[in-house]
Amino acid sequence: MPLKHLIFLVLFYLCGGVFTSFGFLRQKDVGPGYFRIHGMGLSVILFFAYWFLGRAHLNSDSTLWFSLFLLCTTCFSLLTGVSNKLSAASFFLGAISFFGCLTLDISHLTLGGEQLPLAMNSILASGVLGFSMAAMMLGHWYLTQPTLSIDELKRITLMMILFLVLRFGFSTYQISHLLVGMNEMEIYRYLLKMPGIFVLMRYVWGILGALILSFFVWKTVKIRSTQSATGILYVVVVACLVGEILSLYLAFYFGIPL
């Protein structure tokens, strides 16, 4: 897989995850401005990601679904606060088109691993990236909306923790399957050379580190310390981003969905 395609996938999964997080927020509480600003931001990122990184690598079917996702994201951003029915329809169609593009792109790639674990890996990647970024963005939104109910940030934080827990379970199973049959010395040797060292970095920093920090985020959110929570979320986002880049690299270059 070309490096440009890998970078495109990271941005695509990030935008798809953030877009999905919109469905877990109450528009009347958060306000339409949040969805307009961040939705249009997603549209801009998706357009430039496709134009400079993705268009040379996506086939015609994947491009069609991607274009539909981009269109729905833009329509959702413009229609939020104008027409609830049309914005809801744009959201659901956008979510379907995102997962349709994700599935088609994986099915057309020549990969070293099985399709189902790689598909699960990509779905979990979009959830981890999207909800961690959404939690950080929502934390910033409290600076402009100090009277906003803390329940919104609690809900997104819980979804982030849920995806990280699912990620932990999936990756733990994959690592145990990867190392099965090795003795202690062989495991040490594997983890101290390529690609084992990336496996170790991905698991310790990208999953365990992010998961531990997410519980500190939850503690600060519970006492409504949104600024402290947002500060920790910066580190969580970096950990998740580094971890998921390593995960996709291992999945698409070595056939190790992790």
C-alpha cells in the first residue's frame, strides 16, 4: 500500500468517527453552531484528503461512496438548525456511506491478512480516533457555552472509553494469536525487531496509555472540570493518533490487524 493511501485512511477514519459522534449529541443542548462549524471542517478535510491523497488509490465504487459521504457531511452541516428532518436524513445517509466506503476500500485492497479482522480493525480505528477527537472538540466548546450540560461530554467520553475497551480486547486477542507457540526467548526476540517493536509501541502507548488516561478524563468530567479534561484529552488524542497510525501500518503492510 502506498504511504499516501495510508495517510488518507487515517484522515478518512478520523473524519468518519467524528461525524458518527454527532449522532450521540443532543442538538438542542449543544446548539447548531457546533455541528455547522465542525461539520464544515470535516468536509474541507475530506475534500483535500481525497484530492491530494486518495483519488489515485480509490477505485470507482469506493469513490462513489466517498463522494456520497462528503456530500452528506456538507448537507448535514448546512441543514442543521434549518431542517431537522433533512439534517437527520443527511446524517444517517452519511453514516451508511462512510461504512460503505470503508468496507469497499478494504475489500479491494491486496492484503496479507484476512478481510474480517481487517474490517473490524478499521471500524474500531474510526471509533477510537473519532470519539477521542470529538471529546476534545466538545471540551473546547464548553469555553463558548459555559452553561452547556455536562451530560453531553459525559456521553462522548463514555463512548470513547467503550471504543478503547473494545480496542484493548481486540488487540489483546490478536497479540495472543500472533505470539502463540513462541517460547519466552522467541517472544523477546520478536518484540525487539521489526515489526514486533511496532506491535509493542502500538499496544503500550496507543491502547494502554490512552485507556489509562481516559479514566482520568472521566474523573475530571464528573466534577465538571472541563478545562482539565480537555488538557488530558489532548494527550489522549495524540496517543490514539500515533497508535492508530501504527495499527494501520501493521495491518496493511504486514497483515497484522492490531
